[in-house]
Amino acid sequence: MTRLIALNKPFGVLSQFSGGKGDGARDTLAHLLSVPGVYPAGRLDKDSEGLLLLTDDGRLQARIAEPRHKLPKTYWAQVEGVPDAAALEMLRRGVMLKDGVTRPARVETLDPPTVWPRDPPIRVRQSVPDSWIALTLTEGRNRQVRRMTAAVGHPTLRLIRWQIGPWTLDGLAPGAWREVSA
């Protein structure tokens, strides 16, 4: 029977079970769950938070993680400033990055979502407002959301992956996990 686990990866944790700062390090998945035989289906940067799926099924892992399958992934990005219609349209159409133009993305503005506090908190500047946007991507380039928002003049301050395909973070606290249907 295939196991699929949804985990809310906290800020500062590596998307792997080893390679942290030492034995028993709190900066790897090993301190969050001890389910044998499961591996991450994709990655989240150490400074990103949110949904990480883990499975013991290699085919399912590839289907979730590999961009060629175009499984949509939705991110909530707290960005510096308030993107105008032109910036949002650029994100929707695709942004030129050093490694080429991104695929079109679904983008919408968000009211500030009710999410857990981040530790450490993001930097707040009195003179620069911030806002939230939701981006849904079907590709998985390295640090893509951060590079896209920076390219349109709104650097990402906080990044939470909210959804992968049909699976969401709904009801999962940071560091918590649950088995989900594959």
C-alpha cells in the first residue's frame, strides 16, 4: 500500500533527512517525522515554508515532483510593495529569468491569510508596505517564485507552498504531518 504524507515544513528546515548541522540537528526532516521508507516528492528551500509531500512510491514521487507532469503547485508569497496590474500580468504571461522565460502562471492578490507566525519574523520596513499574492505554477525551477517576484519589482519576503495538485496545508500546523490519500 502506497504511503503519502503531507507535512507542513517549517522555515529553516532542509527538505531532506540528513545533511544538517550535526547528529540530531533540528534543521532536517528527521526531527519532524520518523516514518521509515518515505522520501520527499520535491523540495522546498530552507527559507520557504509549507506543504511537502513524502511517499514510499517512486512513481508517485516522480509524478508529483517532475515538472514534465505539470502538477500545479500554489504558493502564497508575501511580497515587498503592492504589485500593480502590469506586474501581475507579467507574472501571468511568464517572466524572463536568467534561465529563460517561465511558463504562464495563475496569479491573484490575496488578503493577508491567517497563517502561523514565522520564526524568525520577516523584516518589516515602516516605509515600504507589503502584500500577499497567490501564484500557481506548473514548473519547478530553482527558487522560481522568489526570482519571478523580484523580476517584476516585488521581492518575496515570505513564501508558503499552500497546495500541490489536490493536496493542501489546510489544518496542518508547522512541523505537523498527516497521511493523505494517494
